[in-house]
Amino acid sequence: RYDEIQDVPHGEVHILTYKSTTLGKLRSMYVYIPAQYERQQNRTFPVLYLRHGGGDSEGSWVKDGRAAIILDNLISEEKAVPMLVVMSNGFTDGTWAGGSSVEGMGILEEELLNDIIPVIESRYRVKKENTGRAIAGLSMGGGQAFVIGMRNLDKFSAIGQFSSGLLSDNKFNYNEYIPNLPIDANDINDALSLLWISCG
């Protein structure tokens, strides 16, 4: 199975501590590093910023979701390109509301753009243009990925949201969460290589 350990090259998972300037405290993030990173010293790698759901934390993708094992297997089968995956905390105050409100999303967006991405881009050999960055998430994190990604089409080339209850709420106000969203769908299509919206 793709989520079971196989005899393939294995990457690493780094746990980094960084200063969240928006929250004024130290936080941690998990970073998956593919096996190719050490073997291909002249290569720069794309980055996926992966957001967790409301009952999880920054470590859940690795501990419960087996993200590192899945990536090792998919990369070895050439079903995924070698990439770094950055998994940070999606709460501002430990509550679902803190990770889903307009205010909470604003704080998390600033943290991602001003604290997390600069740490990753200064520490690792990664692509620094929007074509080398993607953002995706599950449930609460899916809403974060969609909102933050759509508010920053110049920073991300792909957006994925999986089973986000926020977007399925008939009271969800796009103008409140994404005030500068282009009206013309062609503008969004031109900016993104992929927009994936799923539910289940």
C-alpha cells in the first residue's frame, strides 16, 4: 500500500521552531524533506504548504496521516515530484473559530507570508517564485488554503481544499473573506495551474 513503509529512498522530517510575529510567540512546524534533497545539491525544490483540520495539529499529517511515508512512495514511483511539504499550526487561539474566522485567517495569512515562508526560503534550497509554491488543506485547513491562496494568487500557483465545511456553509461570504477576488474566472484560471475543490 502507498501508506505503508516500503524499500524506497526515505526523506526526513524536520521540526523547526520559529517566531510568530503576528501571535508574539514561538511556534513549531514540521517540514518533509525528500530523499533527493541531499543527493541533488544543485537542485531547487517546490514547496507545498499543507494545512491541518480542526481536530489536529502541525504534527498530525506526519504522525496520523503518514505523509512522509506516502510521499516517499509516490516520489519513488514518479507519481509525485520531489518537494518539501511544510506543515504549520492552523490555530490562533486553540479553537476552530480562531482558525476559521476572518480575523483568524488574517493572522494565519500574515504568519505564513511573513514568518513561515521566509524561514523555509532562507533555510532550504526551494523555488522562490509562485510557480514553485502550492497551498492545500483538509477541513478547517482546506478553508485556510482556499482563502489564503485566493487572496495571494501572486504567491501560489496551485490551491487544493479537501472537505472544507467553511466553503459549503451557505452563509459563507466570499467578499468578506476574499475582498479582492477577481470577478472574471479567466483571471483566476490564468493565475493558477490547479484549483482543486473536493468534499466528502
